[in-house]
Amino acid sequence: MTADREIQDEELMGVAQDPEQALRLRRSLRTIAGATSLSPDLREMARSVLSGRVDIKDAFQDPRYTEAVYQRMHEIRRAADDQTYAERQQSKARFAEWDARQQADLDRERAERDAPVYGSGKGSRSGQS
């Protein structure tokens, strides 16, 4: 297996309930893999799953990875508890903007995934050569 390989949504169906959830999970793993603000263990877990070196179910059971997830959840909770009302409102607004961008990206990915494939692209638009 090459380092450039990335798993497909179908390979996440062991934990995802449907193709939409698999798409979102793979996108989340990409985000985690590239987030320099997260712990090296979390980034390594995401990269390992994305490359297919580690099955996602195995990653969920690995104590090193689960500890990193729980640690990050604790950090998020502590930060949320320390926010003022004004900061919470700003966070909500930033999240709404981020969520709208994410939804647009998901819509684009869905369209690409679900677009019909017409062979090599040669010949006429009706699919006839």
C-alpha cells in the first residue's frame, strides 16, 4: 500500500450507518489529520485510518487514541466552561459561518460522488461515439 492512498467512504461503512455519515466521517478524519492545533496522537490516528493502515474500529479501541480523544474533549469542555456570554455568542456566529462553508463543500462532494460517469469522455454527449 502506498502512502498516497486514501480510503473511500465505503471502507467506513463498518461504523457509519449510511453513505452520508461515511462521507462526513472521512472529511472529519481529513480535518483532524491536518489540524496542527491537535495532539500528534490524534493526527496520527486520523492519518493511519485515512491511509488504510489502521481500521477505524481498531483505532476506536486503541488506548493511546482513545486517551487522546478524551483529552481533547476535556480541553473543549474546559474552554467552553471558561467562555463569557459574549464569547459564546461570537463562537456561535463563527460556527454558523463555518457550518455553512462545510455544507457547501459537502454538497459539492456529494454532487461529484453521485455524478454519472459516461466512459472516457470521448464521443458525443449522448454517450454515442
